[in-house]
Amino acid sequence: MDVGTANIHVAVKDGGIVVREPALVAYASGKEAAVAFGTEARQMLEQGVANVRVVQPLRSGCIADFGAAVTLLRHYLQKALGRRMLLGPLVLTAHPTQATPVARRALAQVLRAAGAGRVIAVQKSLAAAIGAGLAIDAPDTQMVIDIGAGVTDAAAISMGMITEGVTIPIGGQRFDEALLRGIKRQQDIRLTPAAAEEIKLHVGALDRSLAQQPPAGATNTGSFTYKADDVKAFGVQLDDVPAMLYNQALLLADELAWTVEELPAKVRAQVATTGAAVTGGGAQLRGLPELLSARTGVPCAMAVDPMACTMLGLQAVLNNLHALSLDGRRMTLANR
């Protein structure tokens, strides 16, 4: 299970990925029973359905609402396994690279409360690197930069272990928040978080020259229409959106540059040659790998399937559990 801030993925051994859903659960106001999960809960949030409270159980990669997290994970475990849930399945999951012992215990407790048996958690950077196809057990150090919704995990990996890792509290939702603030300040338009995310995905670039053209039906090449909180239509001018995304990306790039600067000289020279794989949903912002390369001095390239890397890595680990050692900190995948 890849339990992320924005999305949850569940795969069954020998059965592939069976769940890809937003990590959201909806409750009727004043009620404790959930009324919707995942995509349906997201639609309720976007439509502003009255008398419904939509909860995001994880924030910045950590459990923020224990009860909602248990409800959400139990629902998707049951959906994935059906009657096999009676056996208390072994669950393999990932946690942020610098998660505290308290955060790691909370994740394991939530999964067990949701019906899991034994829980094994590996560092997210390690899973993402495996899913990106890096030769993690090679002696030369390689890097992975996983840009999730809540946080960015970056790590230098050598001989199946993370030698240096960092969790930066900047992810896709920080880009959304930058748009919320910037558009409110410049255009005096108050967006919903869902509308800000849609604008980010629509523009999809840190530079105006790379930005996507508006979809068919947009009123002109510089605006895109959404519904405001008061359900009245309004137009958002997109010209300045790439710059807003760029400014947020620059903060992330500078944090990563500091991480690289702190590496030992020999390791820094190796990653300058081997480069870094950029994974996670944030990797799809056009121009971001190039910005990271320029600021860190490490050649960065987007993975082939960036959003699936963590899940693919967890599947590879699940199929090769005998190679997991040192309390999950070392992986040798020569037999995969």
C-alpha cells in the first residue's frame, strides 16, 4: 500500500494494482459513519455538497486524523482483498525518508487497526528508486527525488542503502497554495483548493512558453473558467501562473541544492555523474527537472512513469522480501 497525502494505491501480490484513489473520506455532518471514499468523496468536495465533511487523513506524509485514516484504509483493504481480509494480510508500505519513530509507529498502528496483520515499512525514497529502475545495489551513489503531494523525499542511495536522505515539507499542495495566494492577491479571486490544483495541472509548466494551450471551449488563450465558492462562474487569467509555480519550485530546488552541498565530496562527484531520477506527481511539471539540475548541479530526469514509481518499487520488494535486511534499510535486487 502506498498511502500518500493525496492518493492511495493498493496492489495485491501476483494481482497488480487494484486501487488507485484519492486519499479522501466523506462524512455526513454530525455523523460518524463514512458516506463516500476516494473519487466520490473528491467529487463531493469539488461540488461543495451541503452537509458533507470531507477529510484528508494524511498531511505532509503523516497521519493527521487517526480515525479517518483507519476508516479509509479498512475500506480499501476490504475492497482489494474481500474475504481474504479474515487472514490479517501482510502489508508492505512506505514512509517518508525522515519520518520520526512516532510517525512510523502511527502508520503501522493505523494499518493494523484497519485489518492488517504484520506491517513492514520501507523508506519512500528507496521504494521510488527501485520503481524508477535505479540499480540501487550498485557501489556508485545515485539519487532519487520523489515529489509527492505533501512532501518531497530525496536520497542518495548506494549498495542498497540510503546513505543521505531528507524529507522537505514542500510538495504538490504547496504549489496549489501558492496559486491560491497569488491569484487572490493579483486578481482578487478566491479559489477552492480543487480549482487551484486543476489550474496547476492545466498549465503544467514553470515557464509560459511551455504551458499547455487551454482546452477547447476556453474563452481565450489567457483564461480558464471555474466555479467560485458562491457557484458563480468566473475567469482566471493564466499568464502569471507559470511564474507562481516557478517561485515555489525555486524554494524546493534551493532546499535540494543544500542537501547535495552537504554530501561528502566523493559522493557529490558521483551523483554529478550518475544523476537523479525525479519521481512522484510533481515530476510532471514541465521545466522542473531542468530547474533542479541547474540549482543542484546534478543531472535530473523524470522517471518513465513517475506517479507509479513508489508502488512499482513496493511490488518489487514484496516479490523479493528475502532480500530486505537491516530493518528495511538495505535492498539487494539482483534476483528480481
